[in-house]
Amino acid sequence: MIDHETPVLDNHLHLDPDNNRGIDAVRDFARAGGTHLLVVNKPSWHLGVEAETGEDFRPVFERTIEIVDDAAAELDGCAWPVLGVHPGLISRLVDDRGYAPDEACEIMRGGIDVAAEHVERGEALALKSGRPHYDVDDEVWDASNAVMRRAFERGADLDCAVQLHAEASEDMTEVTNWAEEAGLPAHKVVKHYAGGRLAGPIPSVMSEKDRLEVAADRGEPFLMETDYIDDPDRPGAVLGPKTVPRRVGWLLENGREGAVRNAHVETPELVYGIDTEATLSDDR
């Protein structure tokens, strides 16, 4: 069982306030014992935005900030937005819309810059970037890495974390080396949808029992996530919003109190500078 003093953070999920469950998913999370959320904006095209400039991402970010404010009201802890540009957009721009890779890169870097404005104003906690997790040609790969490097530069400017959507890997030290070259410490780079073992970025571990056991046994900093996508066309995709609280309960039942504290108190403080205990309501 989760006691009233244990924060429970889902580090990466999406909410669709207009087309699917939205706040109902947050209520499911809270009823299961969840207290804190990092809500990542959905891919821009899923919200009807076909960006031609960085400015075109602004309504995507603003709508995400609105739903996070609504989500926070349902929780005994807090919710924060994570804003950025999904790396899969580059294929949509190049393959479907006819942009050259360098042109697509400029559009996407412009979106990162707009997201950074929200972080600078205190309206968002972190940035999101990355590169395709599927095969692309060299020009698209290089352009994607250039977008990611822009996110590291802006993260360094703002002293904020960057969440990455990228290929499956157990070693991404090259990527954190790029971040450190830009002035962003490796511990502020988070690999979303990670396994339990990862060199370089902090792993945001998909909350499946086998992955969590690996992360818990390692004893290194890690986070937990569902990547809930709140998509009416894919209701069973990824993990549901109750999963992280249920997995926290499972870890506690199996004597993994240290792993729970690592993922829900110590690592959020290390990566984002947030205090999940201090932001937990006394009347929970």
C-alpha cells in the first residue's frame, strides 16, 4: 500500500483535453494513489497544427499549459508542463510536406525556442526534444541531432532539464557529451521510454515490472513513467494512467522503499529541482 507521505510521480504522459479522456485520466491516476505529473505536449499535428514556423507551435504549448493547470487541481501534489517538439515531426515535414531536412530543422528549432520562452517565464518545467527512433537517411539524422542540440543549448541557458524521445539504447553517452559541451549537465538529460539500464541520460523507465526490477537493482537515479497517450484511436496503447501508482504499491510490497524514494523524491529533485514531498498536501 502507498502511505499518505509517499509522493508518486508519473514523469511522462500526455493529455488530450479536447478529444479524449483528459482530466478523467488524471482522476484515475489520483484515485490509484498518484500525486504528481509531468505532462508532455502531444505531437503538434495531433492537435491539428501543421507548423511552418516556430511560432505555429505556440497554441500547442498554451493548450498544454491550460490542461496542466486543470490537472493540478485534481491532485494532492503538483503537475508541470514539459514542452517541445516531437522528433517524428521531421519525417512529416520532409516526407509528407516536401521540406528539405535543413528547412525542417529550422522549423523545429524555432519550436524549441518558443517552448523555452515558456520555461523562462516559469510556465513550464522542462523541454522535450530528441531524434527519430526509426531508420532515416543521413541528412534527416543530422538535422534531427541539430534540433536536439538546440534543446540542450536552451536547457543550459535556462538551467532546465531536457526529456528525449529517441531510439532504444543502453548507452547514450555520446548524447550527454553533446549536452555537457553545450553547458547542460548529464543529469539534466532524461531518456523517456527507457529500460532499467542506461549509460548517459537519466532513464525514465517504462513502468513494466521487469524494467523496474533492473532499475531498482542498479540503485542509480531513475524516474518512472507510463507514456500514456490519451488517444481515442489507440485506447490500449502504451500504459494506462493508473500504472505508476500501482507499480509503486508493488515495489513497496516487495521491500523496495529505497527504489521508490529514488524515483519519486531524490531523482525529481536532482533532475528538475522539484520537491515532491514539500508539494504534497498535508490532507492527502
